[in-house]
Amino acid sequence: GAVVSQHPSWVICKSGTSVKIECRSLDFQATTMFWYRQFPKQSLMLMATSNEGSKATYEQGVEKDKFLINHASLTLSTLTVTSAHPEDSSFYICSARGRDRGLNEKLFFGSGTQLSVL
Amino acid sequence: GQQLNQSPQSMFIQEGEDVSMNCTSSSIFNTWLWYKQDPGEGPVLLIALYKAGELTSNGRLTAQFGITRKDSFLNISASIPSDVGIYFCAGLNAGNNRKLIWGLGTSLAVNP
């Protein structure tokens, strides 16, 4: 089945530094990718929708200058957390929209990135 | 934002028991998806439903797309310890810019 690779799995950084998270669709082309944030024991919260070749669409309350998204190709989207602060510590998950053999639309998720900002 | 009503919030069962959880919505969805999430991992798709009334199985898992298109349930038969995790339902509505709407999750614990 379709696979989405997310890297890194976890990262620890100092406050003020920037962190880049990559999301790749390995065996299908993903014109649309989504970035989520998840706090412990809570559901996924959509941050932004990333479309290949165009600017990302951010959800209300998400700072676009803080969370930079680049979807440069049909198989890669990146999320950069700029000038990270401890309150940015969270579990970040990407997903990619693809179709199965029956052409039914599905959303496949990366394995997530645990970000800890010291 | 909009969320689905998912219940129960948590379950603690004995190994071998059957499990049932459901999601309801005030609006209609075109697609219902059920995911399982293990700690520190991203959600893994279990079952996808595309038609009202559709009943689909995946091993010991069975899910149905409600006939009203406003609800869905997931059943797990003969539970085993590795079924432990958080189960999320999600709905996809063409009228919502194709964004997933999530339930709050059902945390399942299985006592061996």
C-alpha cells in the first residue's frame, strides 16, 4: 500500500533555532499534503494544507511565518518551525492524499515527528 | 473547528472480548475513515468507507458507513493485546474543502 515517510522521528533543539521536517510520498504522487499537530491524548489538529507548486493554506490561528511549508514536488513537502520556542514542542504529523487501485481517495500518514524545544 | 462525536472515550476490556465504537456527525460525509494510532506513531488507516450502508471488514475489524451518512461504527472481534491503542474516526466532506474532520478518539486497553 501507499507509504508516507516522515523524517526525523524526533528532534531536540534549543530555543531560537529552526527545525525542518520532511514528508515524502514513496510510491505515489501527492498533489496535496496536510500538516497536523497533536498534543498528548488529543486528536489531530490540522495546521495547514499544502498543494504542490502553490502556497500553503493555513488554518485559523496558525502563524504562516512561524510554520513555513514548502511543497516543491509531487512527492515532498517540508515544514520548518522557525525560531522554535518551548511552546512549539509537540508531535507533528504529515499526511498525503493518494488513491488506491480502485481509485478511491485515501489519506496516508507519516509516522510523526516529536519536537522538543529546550 | 468541527469535530465528530466519538464514543466511548475509553474502554478497558478482557482479551477475547468484542469491542464496538462509533462516530456521529450533524452533517453528511462522503467518506468515513477509521485509523489506529500507537504511542509516538502516526495514524494507520484501518478501514475506508465510501458508500452509505457499506459494510467492510479487515481481518477482525468491521466498519459500517451509516445509511444516513452521518454515522459510522467500528467493531473489533476477539480482541488481543496488540489491539491496544487509540482509534480515531474521520469524515471527509466534499463541501469542506476536502479536509478531514476528526473524532476525539477512543482509547482501548486490553487486559491479557
